[in-house]
Amino acid sequence: MNSMYFFLKPKAWALIFLIIGFSSVTFANEFNENLARTIETRSELYNLQVRLIRRAQNIRIAHYNFSNDNYGMAYIDELIRASLRGANVYLIIDSLGVILNGLDSSLRKTLKKAGVKVKVYRSLNFSEPDNMNYNRKRLHEKVFIADDYLITGSSNIGKWYFKEDFFVIDLNLLIQGPATQLAKKKYDELFNGPFSKNKPQSLDRSHDFLVKNQNNPTLISRTDDFTEEDFKNLVNLNEYHSSPLKYVSDTPSKETGTLGGEILNMIRSAKVSIKMISPYPFFPDRFKALLKEKQKQGVKIELLTSEPEHMRKEKEGIYGAFLDQQEYYKRSKISMYAAPGLLHAKILIVDTENIYIGGHNFDILSFDFNLENGVFLNSLSPVARKILAFYSRQKVSARPIIMEGVPIYDEGDLKPCTTPPINYFPNKDQEEPVNNHHRCKPYWPYYPNLSR
């Protein structure tokens, strides 16, 4: 065999070196060809995820927001049934997300009894004041992997993200290829890592605990004649395009190779324009400084965000944090637009050439604390062009924001808040939250100082 290589002609050697060189560059840049398409409606996302769960043998899900509502319970029903038929089902949920969204210990025990492997990321610890930075480090990834299909983007699990008549606007990707394999590897590292905790439960293969879910109106019928051809049409392989893309996922340490670092490098590369979609535009100072530097270089910056009133509907504290940024936006000369709804997508477009889509909010929590993931593409990709079209549609339906016109609270009517809106643990033995909402000027101590 070795002697055969010795007698290769010079042109053959040149071809081999070209192939090896191209492969090494591709690996170094981590851009690989994948099949990918956008998922632009909530009903399509829900239907697709349910059908994939019903077919898959290996299911991996990691989410911050997993709501205890009709859609969340229907989702749990699907995961339980998949496990009972012998599928390997893995679920990582964030401990703060568990508290805020009601996926309580009894539901987690039900999942575990059915054989679903459930872990909770970074249990909260309020016993010491110094633990606040630890508690801020949340699992904010949006990962759904069913066999060789990856769905990622900005949607969480619950009626806000699946029900068509809600005002949340998201964008997600369906991917098949090397990115899916990398996402599996990253997921398994996280699932088996030190920050994902598990309390083993005894296995119960009975169906008794499924009875209460049978009348859930969001359950997709199991008796419909859903054929292989129907599945192909749902996945919509005709819409798939071969796209060079890069999947990036943070490590819990957030010290090397962070998603935030990739995003900052994208911003630094801007020559003409920077366009962002962010539902929570509370930028850290170093991000603001970089944007200002690019503006001095003649780069135009646009920001699409949610209507302030929709921020207020989602969380009073988020709205309050937005109001705290008013002076910055008045001075920044960033062109701001408010979409008619809660624009929950997170997108960055630089020079209409380089694109990021994922769960990163471009705020200090995403940069310095939260575990985030996302996908980078370039404009040569047909999928990237779909994302550009999505951005254009949102801008057409949006209105310019004039910061002086943003509604504010009547300062005389409200007293400052000095505590979070939810008193998470009145005593260390209490597992479930106690609602402690009170009428006051919004204040969210979960957000740290932005000067980082």
C-alpha cells in the first residue's frame, strides 16, 4: 500500500494536499454542510416536535422554560409514552425555570417513574449572599434532539410558544447533519456533568399516571392515519437546503470558546450594518462600547424589540429594566423598532452576510452567566436568506420607538421595590415558590450591574 502512494503523479499529490487542506480549514472554522430549514409557525413547531418524539429512539431535550400548562402537560405525556415504548428519553431543566414555570417535584417524579432520565441544572442556593452569581448561571439553551434531527432557536415549551393566538414571535431551525452530532456530544457532556443533578426514582411501567392527561385538548390524536409520507411532508425535505453552518454551545465555565465571544467577533467584523432582534435589550457596557465604536466607523445599527407594553405583560421587572435603559438609547442613535407582539426571536445580522440565530439575548446574563447555544450562518445559505426575510417582515410591521414616548410608571403612585416579585424560598425546607407580588416600581435584582 505505501509503495502505491510513492508512485502517485505530481497532479495526484496536489489534489490530495488540496483536499486535506480544505478539510482542515473546514474543521478549524467549524462550518459544515448541513440540511436545514426554518420553522416559522408555532403550530408547525409543536406538531413537528410531537411527531419526532413519537418516532425517535433517542430523545434529548434541554430547556429553561418548561411550563406546567396544557401544552407542557401534553409534551410530558408524549415523553412518558416514548419512554414506555422503550425510547431513551433525556431531559435537562433549569432549577429557576422549574420554580417560575411550575414543573414541580411531583411531575418530575412521574417522568422518572416512567423511565425518563430527568436532571435539574444548578440547584438554587439562597443560603449565602455570595451565591447570587452562582444562582444567575442558568441553563438558557433551547435544545431538542430526536435521533438525527436537531431543533433549536428561541422557543421554549408551553402555550406561549406553541399556541397560535398568543403574541410571542419566535424563529427556530430544523437541522440534520454534523451540527446535530455535535449538539448530541455537547448535550451528553452537560447531562453527565457536575451541574446536572439527579435523584433516582424507582421505575414504574404502568399507565396509571397517564389517565389524567387523556382529555387534554392539546394532545395530537393517536388514532389519525399519519403515514410515512405525511411525516416526510411535515419534515418537508423539499424545503431542506444544504447550508454551511456552525453550531456553538457554551460550557458551564463560560471561560473558553463562548458563544458570547463569537457574537462579539461578529460585531467587530461589521463594515456596513448591524441588525439585531432582541426581546430584552439590556446591553452590558462593553457591548455598548463596541456598538459605539462601530457607529464611529460609519456602521448603521438597527434594533427590533418588543412593544414595551408586551414586555410589561411578560414580566414587570423586564419592563423596568428596559425603562432603566432609556437614557442610553436616547444618546445611542440606534434605530429602534417595536414589533406588534412579544418578539422573542434572538437574531444578529452583520453586513447582511453573517447571521446568528439562537437563544442569546445580547444582555449581561447571556454574555457572562447563562449557558447559551445557537447557530451561525452566512448569506450564501438559502436558510440564511429565509432568516433575512423574517427580519424584513418584522421590521415592516414594526413601529419606530421614540424613547421619550415610552410609557412610564406614575412615580408618585408607586413605591420602589426592594425585593424580587417572587419570594423563592421563605425557608430552606420549602421546595415550591410562594407568590409575593406587590404593586411597586419594578426592580429586578436578578439583573447584575451592567458595567462589565
